Amino acid sequence: MNPKNHAIQAPETQTFAQQIGAFVSQRHQLSADYEGWMRLLHADYAAVTLGGLDRESAEVVRRAVPTWDEASPAAPSRVVSAPGRETFATPEHAALVNGTIAHGLELDDTFEESSLHPAVVVFPALFAVSEEEGSSYGDLLAAAAVGYEVMCRVGVLLGAAESYGRGFHPTGVAGALGSAAAVANLLRLDATQSTNAISIAANITAGSLEFLSDGSWTKRLNSGNAAAAGIRAARLAQAGFTAPLTSIEGRDGFLTQYGRGLVEGRGLNLIAGSAAWDTSIKFYPCCRYMHGGIDLLREIRAENPELDITKVDRIDVAVISAGASLVSLPRERKNTVTSAVDAQFNMPFGAALALKTGEATVADFDNAPEIANELSDLIPKVNCYTDEAIEAAFPAAWQARVKVVLEDGTEFEKFEDAFVGSSGKRATWEQIENKAAGLVGPEMARALLAHVSDLALDDAAVLAAADVPSRV
């Protein structure tokens, strides 16, 4: 694989929006490796969406938009629903619903360097528009690679720590730009239109972290809203609507509003498929910042089955400081678990769960309030701290370190230089099938992966995630 063959390097005299617009307006040919990986990301997206169909938030968001039982020019896009209950909506409404459902389990992929979730924004937008346009699967995969690239690289410019510090959700705010880029590429907008699409998206994007206060559902909405906003931005640009060229780095632009402000260096080196290639797969239904600690504590549990949990004096877990406000602070708030969302953003809960049971499943997080009561003696013993070496490696690498100390002084310590499922420990098709089997059952999981793997590039891209079972 030679990713440099796919690079589009724009002059540094152009604004960020112009550089992105030039990249988006190009036709991109994916290498075999990148194409195969995009299929795997699609399969993972489909699995987590199917797995989240019955969430209460999924049922509510479906009820919130007008739908029809048959496709029509006004409502061409499938809304994710159970087989046999197929409904259709406008592309924006379908993307809003499908993106929200896909993010409901907290099991969707993560680009670690910018701490955001691209699949649940990019794929819902593209499938919705592809069904309207009659696009091919090959064009959809290439557009998805473009969307991942823009969303993830803009997220790096934004800065996860800075964005979190301002109370913004990177998936929500950078996601609209990724969705706009993907849709603009699929619609074959020219450089000027694509630039305007990016700038319009920067103007209408949103996404708050206030869901942490009470465990409500707005984080899930952020992905669906970003998917829909990107479609709106691309369609406005296609119609001729204009937006400021300095929408990203300007005095009152995107980076100033949501992140670290203007960063050093003006040149972007965007490569279709590169960010996607470095995107991580999640195997626990909780915030990605928790996964390294869970990995290691599960290993300690597996290697020491005789470990007496009642004899644990302390569990030290290094937490990357950029994610501390999500999963470990304020510490007293993390002692209380009243909902699944509370648990999904709670390192003390995740650590206690992993050490006591050796697992961290969807069922565990769905039943978190009850399980937290069973872990009530262990959760207060979890000490979340900052590790200087891990901080130095971040954000290019996400590392983890844990130590379990028993009352008699016995210690169990572990370190990992990459979370399971990251590019350093890349997920396989077999792992995705096993993950899907846990969400939708072995038979459907096999059918899903076989279908995605076998799709020809010139097939029509009309595969909404929940449409898989009825088509296999």
C-alpha cells in the first residue's frame, strides 16, 4: 500500500476550507487495503446500528420524524428499523434517525487522535443520499473515506482536550464537516461548491457535553444531527449558497469557537482512506477513554482467577487527562450510577466491573444501576490518576496502565501501548463477526459480514444497516 498516491496537497496560501474543498472535489481511487478496511468499518457500523435498534432512544427518534411505508422522490431514504417494518424519510431525516440510533450503544468506531466517532456520522449521511441519487457502492466507499479524512483531521486541528474543555463534543462539531465532505464528494460538487459546503457546515454544527450531568440521550443525537447537517450544507452549496472562506481559522471561525483556535502551520495533507485506516474499533459499550483500563483489568482477572476481590485495597487506573472530565471527574459524581449513560462515562464503574467479572458487556451497562450496587464496595477503591509518560504519548498514541493492590501489599501491574482495536492492535473480520454475534446473534452476524464483503463496487448503494437481514 502506498497512501501517498492518493494525497492531495493544496497550497498553504489557501484557507483551510479551500484546501479541504479542493481535496473533496477530487475523484479518489482507494487501494485494495483501504477499500477492504472501509468495508470492515461499514460492517462494524451496521452491526452496532442493528444492535441498537430496540433502544428506547432509537424508538423515540424514529417517532420524531415523518416517515412513509414506501419510497418516493420526496422520501427516498430508508430509516433503520426491524426487518419487515421498512419505512422511508427525507435524506436529512433518515440521516438524523440512523446516526442517532448507531451511536446509542457506545460501540461505534473511534479516531483516537481527535477523540471522535466517524462511522455514525459519515455512513448514515451517505446511505441516505446514495438512495436518493442511485449512487454505486464503490462511490459510497470512496466518499466515506473522504468524509473520515476531513472529519478526523479537522478534529485534530480542533484539539480534543480544548474542545472538551469548552464543553463541546468533537463528534458533534467536527462531524458536520465530515458529513458535508462525504456528501459533497458523492454529489461530485466542484471545488468552490465543496469549499462552501465545508464552510456552511462549520456555521451550523453543534454538540454539547451536558449529557454528563444526568445521563440523558443528547450525545447520541449529536452524531445524527451532524450527519443531517452535513447533507443540508452540501445541498445548500450545490444550489449556490456561499459561506466565508475563513470559516475554520477566522477570528470568529470554527477553531476559535469550538477548540484551540488558530494552529501553527497552514498546509493540510489529506489522503482519502488514511484517517479511516487509523480508526479504532470498540469492543466495550462505553467511552473509548475507558477501554485501556478495562483491557488490562480483564487481563489481570483472567490471569488470576483465584483473586479475592474482597481483599483489594486499591485499583490505580491511569486516565488520559483529555478524557478525565468525561470518565473520572468530578470523582464524587462517578460514585453514583443511575443510568446506562452514567456507567458508559465512568472509569471507576468500568474498572470495578472488569476486575470483578472479567467482562464489560452491553448487558452490564444496560443494567448498570443494579450492578453498581453490587460493586458499591469496590468502586470507591478505584483511584484515577494522570501518568506523565502516557500524557507525553497522547494524542498520537493512547496507552494505559493499571495497578491492583491487595490488603497484604501484593500488587498486579500492567501496561499497554495501544488499546485493543486500535491501529496498533488492528481489529480483524473475525473479531467484527464475534462482536456482531454478541449484538444480533451468530446467524445474522454471518449474513451481515458476508453481504458487506460480497457487495460489488458497481452495486447500488442502497444498503441501510437494518436492511441487511431482509436482503441476505
